[in-house]
Amino acid sequence: MTVLLVTGTSTGVGKTVITAALAAAALAGGRSVAVCKPAQTGVGDDCLDEADIDVVQRLSGVPGVELARYPEPLAPDVAARRSGRPMLELAAVVDAVLALDETHDLVVVEGAGGVAVRLGAGGFTALDIAGAVGASVLVVAGAELGTLNHSALTVAAVRASGVTCSGLVVGSWPTEPSLAARVNLDELPLVTGVELISSMPAGAAALDEKEFGALACTMFGEFTESLLG
């Protein structure tokens, strides 16, 4: 069984769509897949907003497990304090992920924001989760100016924690990429020392499940098979 944690160089870089694509590719390859979103922020309890696990299920057909939800769009520990709701506990996340790992070939865990974002009690982060469950990390990066610095710092933090970085993915590749974006495709592997696996076309979240599944297989079919062995 394999656990992969999807993190980002920042918020809004496309982690959820990449999580969905990984799940869809593994599912198409005949593998059993589970998705876990430990902490969701910026979504209320009235089901009027689409949570990340809803996006994943809509695109991939794989249902997700959400452990904590806070209405304000803030870092999870801050959102928890402001809402008066219980903070997420690392032990609860680890138990949930390991339980899914026992019954699935692949468990994809989607973090919140970047690797230093505090997710709950004691200030634990996505890297603490990865270390506790033996997960490798996939980093989702932006395409435009600034991403080289953000990506290098993120990969360095992953390595410093003793966790394996499985690669980089550009979360949203623009339809009309700038000079910086085009150059960054070559520079990202050089400054980080890890492989740039693929780039997700902007607007992919608007595809239907069949179209998205085909795209996901093209982008991540070989990667997921290699990951799962």
C-alpha cells in the first residue's frame, strides 16, 4: 500500500485538481484509491460551496474523506481558533490515513496551502503527516515568475524533514504562457533537483469525468504505476 501527500508551493496553485488527476489515473489503472483532505477551510456547513473533496469526486469519481472543516478561508489552525471548533489532531489524521491505507492500493492526502502551514493542535504540518505515515510528497507549483524560488524552498523543506519528494507538477498551465512560464519548465528541475512530471492545462476542472480521466491517464498514468510498483 502507498500513501502520497500532495502539497503546494502556496495556496491556489492547483493541488485539488492534481489530487483528482492522480486518483483518476490510478483508478483507471485498476487500482483501489482513497483521498483524504485533513482540513478544509473557507467552506461552510450548508453544502452551498464545493469543498475540495467534492471537486475530487466530481472529476475522478473517487469519494474523499474530510476530517475537519472551518468556514473562514484561513490557515486551518487559525480558522479553528476563530470558529471555536476543535483543532485537528495529528494522531487523528495519522489514524485515518493508515486505516485507508490498509484497504486501498493508493491513498492521496491533500494538504492545505504550503508545507509550513499549521494544520492543527501543536502546529503540525503536512510534512509531519507524511513522516508519520511514510508518505512521499508531490509538490504542486505555479507556472509564472516567482515559482523557482517558491519551489526550491518547498523542496528543500521536504528534504530537510527527511521525507522523499517524488516530483513537481505545474498545477495550472496557462493557455497563453508568458516567457517566464515557458522558461520555468526547464528551470524548475534544475533549481529543485527533482523531476517535473507534468503540467495541468488551465481550466481542467471544468471537464467532465470522462474527459478529465483521459487527461489524467495521459499525465499521470506512468507516474502512478511507477509509484505503486
